[in-house]
Amino acid sequence: SDAFDLANHSWDIDNGDGGSITAVVPYSEGSLLVFKKSSTWLLSGANGDLTALALTLLDSRHGCAGPDALTAVGNDIWYVSDDGIRSIGLTTQNQVQLIDLPASSSIPKLWARAKNTSGAAMAVFDNYVLTALPMDSATTNTNMIVYDLVAKAWAGEWTGIEAENFLLTTGGLYAVDAGGMLAQMFKDVLNNMGQSKVYRLTSSSASISAAITNAAFPTTW
């Protein structure tokens, strides 16, 4: 049952559906967002008497793809689901609000190329939301779908760097590939043509097509 087990300090999240929890993230006022592959839950009251915990089903059809496939964007949580990049926010009354339409609904052709999203990784840095995931026939996160928070538009697809995970430090944002190689993102490095790069590898430099604007892409990705 969906009730707190005081003796074992545990809570079953719809354990009859056969699905496992893919991600848990702290949210507002002592609440937790709990994601399964195909559902999203709000566990409130986690900052006080645990016998007062309350579980609310937010979405019975969509969840989060994996443990790294979500990130905080201001007061919102963006996450990779089975049908796109979705978000949960707060209303002006501080109530949790599920956004029905995926944020990626405006880039259907680009999203259709995303494969095996369980290993997707997300991060926010320098006014960009980065979503790394496999595209086309790739088996690792070789591509990034990028959203520009200032322009409030999708900036397109960045290629040329693998990011199985992201590491945010006081020195900046790093992409970590499957072999443990770090690539510093948004580092102002110039190539031999004087063009700015968006990242540099810790051992060598590589260039990507990242100097882009929304206008450079068609509206039917």
C-alpha cells in the first residue's frame, strides 16, 4: 500500500505496477518528486514527522528516463520522459503544476531521432539547458539538444562531445564521457581561425558547431 512503514522507514510507491524508481529529487517545502519510468509522484511532508508523509500521483503516464535525466531550471524541474523533455513547476500559489505539453514538442523531428533515453543526462549552465542522449544509431550520449533560456527557444543540436554525465564545480561545467574523460563546457577557447569554441577537452581541443542561433534552424526539426 502507499503508506509510510515506520518500522522499516520505507514507503512503497505504487509497488504493484512492477516499475522501479528512476529518480528522486528534492522539491519545494520539504517535498520530494519521485519518478518511475511511466509515472510521476509528489511525496510531501518529508521535512517533519514522517508519519505525516503524503503521496500524490502527478502523472500516471509519464515519468523520468533515468537518474541523471533531469535538472532544476529555476523553480522548475525539467526531465527526459518517453515522449520528450517535460517539466514540473510551481504556480503563483506555490502549488505543484505539471506542464501537459512537453517542452520538446516544438522539435518533433529532432526528438524522433533520440534513442534509448534511459542513460540521458541533463544540466543547466550559462543560460542553456543541455540534454545529452543517443541519437540515430548511437549507443552513447554523443549529441546534445540545447535550449536557450534567454531566447526562450531551442538552440538546436550540438555534436562532437560525449556526455554520459555532467559535473558542476566552482570552476565550471564538465561533461564526462564513458571513459572518464572530462570536457570543460563553455570555456572561451579560440581555434586557429579565431573562432570561439564552447568546450575544450582536458587533454586536447575539439570543435563543434555550437555558434548557432534559433534562426539558423528550421522550425520543423
